[in-house]
Amino acid sequence: MQLFKRTKRKRLDELFDEFYNEADYTSNNLEFLVDLVAYFRPDKIEKDKPVSIRPLLDYLNENAVRRYAMAVYLRNVFQNRKFTSILTDSGIIRDAYFIREIRERLGSKILPEQPEPDTLQFLLNQVFYRQNDFEWVQEIALTEINELIVLLDLRTIYDSEEDSQNTAITEIISGISLLIQRISGRALEQDVLIMVPEYEHVQSPFESFEKKLDLIVSKIIQGDRLSISATDPDFQELVQLLQGCHQIINNAFENSAKFGISIRVNQSLLRIRQQLFRIEALLPLLATDSEEDKRDNSIYLAIRLIKYNCRKNNIRRLLLDSTQTIAYEVTQHTARTGEHYITQSKKEYVHMLLTAMGGGLIVGFLCLFKVVLGKAVISDFGHAFLYSLNYAFGFILIYLLGFTLATKQPAMTAATIVKSIENGLNSSADEADRHRSFAILFSHLFRSQFIAFVGNVLIAFPVAMLLIWSLQGLAGFQIVDEAKSEHLMTDLNPIASWAILHAAIAGVFLFLSGIIAGSVSNKIKHKKIYNRIKEHPVLKISLGKESTKKFADWIERKWAGVASNFWFGVFLGSTASIGIFLGLNLDIRHITFAAGNMALGLFGGHFETGWYPIIMGILGIGVIGFVNFIVSFALSLWLALRSRDIPISELKYLFKSVWLYFKYEPLAFFFPLKNS
């Protein structure tokens, strides 16, 4: 049974008959306007097929009485409706706190705010209530809208009734004035000023803009046409001052690479930028030089008001705008770190192998420790705590000793890849050279990842085997029995277990650990932690100036990595326990640990498992490694592309060049060759 049936769309003559036959067309009832807009609203918006209001124009041309009635109706509907709040608030961030802003917009989407009935916002909420209404409205031909204005003899925003104190222009002027006042107050706050120290002793362009705006407003009020000429020197200077205001905010965002940036500061700067863009959109409405300008500006304002109101609760745009700068700073750290994970020469290739073998050595111990800790008779929370400590301290040790955990590479190297794409797009080289350079860089990344996998797995397996043999075979400690052995081997089977899903979960955690590293690095920079430690009076007295400086250097260089590895360990160690608590099959699979667990499983089963489990175990290790890599790399690549505003479509051509290079030089993806 169909609960919601689509009502049949009425014909234009039926709409007019229904609302005007009673001859009460002087009312300001919105029902007719709602139905009229619904008549032209397309079911699906197609840019190559814009909406036409030609049927309405033809109908009004043929029916003079209805034309007059509609003109009177529209004047009554729009008369004295205030819209300053749409100009100053709709679609602009209201709060410097990101989560609060998201919550407010979500609430407004579910239960929209309803302004006073005498405001234009109330009218727009009732008539253009769909979020994408402005998209089809702005595609209507200007010639048709102009024809409608002439037919109905509608006033422009520069025309006013003699007894009216409020005009559209006064609303616009009030909006611009309120916006610049808000900007001036926010721009003088300490957390904003700290981002642009170069303007500390310079007169604020916001204040200069405000003063010049007052002069323009005086000219408009004293004139007789409610506008000023676009060639007026004061108006031209006002436009230049606005560009100076934009420059300050642009410099503040650019300085985030030097000073770091917090979410709160980012939101404050973003709010100022949005307000400046709003002023930039409204400023041309103060200048006209012809009657045509007046009509065009009136149409422009109407479409803008519909757009601002439709997008006032847009969450997707908020997320994109609010996270771009933060994402850029986060990926800047991973890009710098990722450069060390890409080998080019044979010497670097061998060094990567050796550091990966060091990582495999420590993971071999971690595998055994986890099995031993699993035998403790404690709660699931207790196991999560012990496993997390085991992983966290192991990963931190790998990091501090300069060893390599292979799957940590994708999250770091993705940003380096995107950085090279950005440099290529900004370079003067032709497209073929740019794409070939990317293909060569990707081959370096792939072989670095390959040799890191090899180094981890080749050492983790024998180390775990040696440890279990020493403790269980020689010392007699029962660590892995036959049941545990079967469990360890089954967990590696990509067909008989959830190994692929669990490997993907580990890939997500690898991505998150890269985010944490970048976030901590950004915070250290923004909070000036280096200087705080270096100049700390107690530390200088107790440790000495030189030791305090070394400690500050260490924190600046290493703390982001320590924090990242700690939380990565916590993620891996607690996932299974959280899954048990939620009743979900959650766990993690990591290629290096999979190799160590296979050694423990084989020894615990007295090497009598048969060929099938061994083959499936080897296959599982390969599949787990691939899923670890592809999930973490894909997520990191998406974030890095997002942070630099590079379209994903660009990757299609780049990876095509990788395929062509692979066919030309396949060994370069596994070994460092002379010409690669």
C-alpha cells in the first residue's frame, strides 16, 4: 500500500482560478506563491535543461486582469518584510566551537527555526523550503525574469513608497555595517592576532573599511537615487579596502604552516572569511549607473537571498570548509615524515630492509607476549589494558630505535604522493612529464613498501619461532596448546575467518594513527611547546639550559610519533574486547603479527597441521598485508587530496601513467634499478 501519493500538478489557469476568483487578491496569504513555485520546481535539476517561466509569461500576457491581480498580490506579500538577518547570519558560522555548530545545524535540519511571520526569511522558509531550490532558480534566464518584472510593473530595490521608512537598500546597508562590526571585534581577539603578527602595529583595514563605509552611506542617504556610482572614487577605495581585509585572513591561513592552528582559531578565521565574502557579494548593490543596473541588482539580490536561506543549515559545506586547513596541517607533518619512507638508491633500499628487520624482531617478541598475556585470568577490560600496553610500548620502541613497521608507511607516504601531485600541477612542465614523474615516485613508494613487508615478515616469523621453542620446547612452559594453535592458524585463513575485515579495521587504525601524529605535531607548533619547555625556569635550573634545550628539541621532533604509536597500540589492543562488549566480531589483523602468530601456531600444533592450513596461512599473510596497505593508503590519500583541494579525477590519469610505467619497467616496482 502506498502511504504517500504524489499529488497531481495543477495547471496554471487552475492555480489562478483557485486563488483569485474570490477577488481577495490583496491578502498576503502565501499559499498561491507556494503552489506557483511548486508548479515550476523540477523533479530533477538538470543544468543542461534550465527551468523556463515562459508559460507564466504567456498566461499573464493573455490575461490582463489576472496580471494586475498578481502584481497587487506580490506587492502585498513582499511589502515591508525585513531580511537583514538573512544577509548577516544565514549560512555563516555562528560559533567558534565546531561541534556546537554541527549540533545546531543538525537540530535546525530536523526542526527548522521559524522566524517572525513579517520577515522575508519566514516567506522563503515556506516557499523555497528545499535545500537545492536556489540551484534551479538561478538557472532561469535573466531575460525571462526581466520580462516578468516589466509585465507586473514590480519595483526594484531602489524604489520605495513615500510612507515607508524601511527600504531594501537600508536593509542591505544595515547588513554590511553589522557584518563589518562583527568582523572588527573578532579580528582583534588574541587568538586571531597571533596568526598575523606582521599586522600588529599596522592600522586595521577593517576599521578603515568601516569608516569609508560610513562615508558612502552618507552619500547614499543624501542622494535621491538610493545608490552611488560605481566609478565614485570613495566606492573604488572601499572595494580596495575590502581586498586588504581579505589579505589579512589569507595571510593568517598561510601562517598556519609556521604557527600551527587549532580548530577554534580555524573556525574564527573561517567565520571572518565567510563574512567578508558576504560583504563582497553585497557591496555591488550599493552602486548603479543605469535603470538596467537597478533591475539586474534586484534580481541578483533575490537569487542571493534564496541561496543564503536554502544553504543556512548545510552541514557538508561546513565540514569541508572547517576541516580543510586542519587537514592540510596534519598532512604536512605526514608528508615530511613520509619522505623518509620512500627509497630511491640501493643504499636507502638496503637501509629500509635492515630497519624493517629490526621492526620484525620486536614484533616477534610482541606476538609471544600477547599470547602469554591472554592466559591471564582477568576481565575483558583487563585484557584490553594489557594488550594495549604490549602493543603501545612495542611500537614506541620500534619508533625510537629507528626501526620500521611496514604498514605505518602508507598513511605517511600518501601525503608525500599528493604533495608531488600538487607540485606537478603548479609546475610549468607538460602533462606527460608530470605524469611520468608521478609514476616513478610511485614505483619508489611501492618497492619501499614491498621491502619493508619482506623485512618485517622474514624476521618476525623466525624470532617468534625461536622464542616459543626456547620457552615451550626447552624450558617446558605451556604457552600454545593444540587448541590455541588451531585458533591462530584459522585466524590467518582469509576464507574460513574474518581476516579481511579485521585487516581493514587495522588499516583504519593505521590511518588514524597518522592523523594523530599530524594533529599532535600541529598542536605542538601552535601552542609553542618548544619555547615553553626551552624557557621553563624550573627546568633550566634543575636540568640546565643545554639539557632543557635538548629535551625541548626531542619533544618537538619525537613526541608526535610517540603519541601516534601509543594510540595505535591502544587501538589494536582494545578492539577485540570492545567487540566482545558490543557483541560484534571485531578484531585486528596485521601482516607482521600474522607472520609471528603463524610461527606460534605451527609450533603449538607440533608442525602437524597439514599443507592446507600452511598454504592458507601464507596466502592470508599476503592478503592481510595488502588490505592493511590499501585501506590506510586510500584513506590517507583521500585526506591529503581534500586538504589541497585537488580533484580525485586527477588520479585517473596519474595511475594510468603508473600502469604504463609498470609495463615498461616492472622490476623497478620491486628493486632499485640504475635508471629508476
